[in-house]
Amino acid sequence: MTLPVAMGWRHLLFANWPIAPAVVDDRLPDGLEPDTYDGRAWLSIVPFRNVAVRPRGAPARLGFGLPELNLRTYVRRNGESGVYFFSLDADGVLGVLAARLTHRLPYYNARIEMRLGSRHVSFASERRHPGAAPARFACRYEPVGESFAPNPGSLAAFLTERYRYYTTGRRGELRSADLVHERWSLRPATVALERNALFEANGFDAPATSPVCYYSPGVDVVSSRNRPR
């Protein structure tokens, strides 16, 4: 039995690459299909800090925090949109174990350093999970331009305004949870990629193009129970 979880996502980078839908489709569980924008599927790397993670209803001061890094794509099931995670790296053994056991999410333990500068964020991750494919990632990102709320139907909305995630259980069954939070406030962002082995670690070719990037200061989130679909 999973519990609803409250948390805060802070200082996020959405780094997004277009990819052929068939490449994504080959990696999705039964019941999900790639969601596309202008005929293209997308893979996104999202580094951020997760703060005040706790059961819903518990005081924020009792929660814990940890930096995270995920590789995700965008999917549909029976006309409903969501995200599907290929991997989530986090710096915190207990948090990783809890997420794997209770929410069936593909978390991996990693050593992560996230430093906030006056205008930029430096982020570096090295996976240290026993038996997992090695994955190193390092970048420096910075918001530029004015903040905006993504317009419905825009690429920015397609890549960020998602309120359900899907995963698979121990027997391969499809599971999902719903997410509740305010609309994203975004800014265009620049990113300097120093290392990016997340694609290869998850069976994808390294990206050959520059990503479309957005930054957000973050949102407070409540996740429902993770349940079979």
C-alpha cells in the first residue's frame, strides 16, 4: 500500500530533445503509447532538488530533501497524457529504497552535488547503485529572459504541464499516480553540458542536437497513491 506524498520541487531544468516516436515506443510497457508534438516524441532530462518529502498531511519540517535527476518521456493511455520515467537518480539511500519499494519507481542511488550560484545552478551526478548501468551527468544551467506561464497547446506546456506519471510493478503491471500542483512558472534557460551518459545508460543513442531548455523555480506537489491501472 502506497501513501499520498507531499513535497516541493525546486530549481528545475527541463532539457528536452526530440526523438523518433518509434524509438520511444520500443521502450514503453504495454498500454502506453508515445505522446507527440508536431509528430515528434521527446526525451527530457530534469535535474532539481526535492524538498520536504513527507506523507501528505505531515508538517513540512518533518520531511527530508534530496537532489534528483530523471530521464523521462511523454505518453498517453486511453487519451490521457502523462510522463514515463526511464530512470530517476537521487542522493539518499533511504529515499531511493522507499521510492523503489512503495512507489515502484526506477530510482538509483547516486552521488549528486547541486550548487546554487547568484544566477546559475551547477549540477553533477554519478550513479553508484549496485548492479546498475553507470550514468554520469554534469551541467551548469541558468535562467534567461522573462518568466511566463506556458500557453495551452505550446511546446512548453506539452513538456511541463503533466499531472500523472506511469510506472510498472513487480509483475510488469502498469501503475500510475496523479500529481496536484499549480501551473508552472517558466523561464527560457541556457545549459552547458559537461557530461551526459543518461541516454546511453537507458539504451538510447546520445543526442546529436542541442536541447530546448526551460527553468522553473519550482512548485509544491502532492502525489496520490500509486495504484494499478
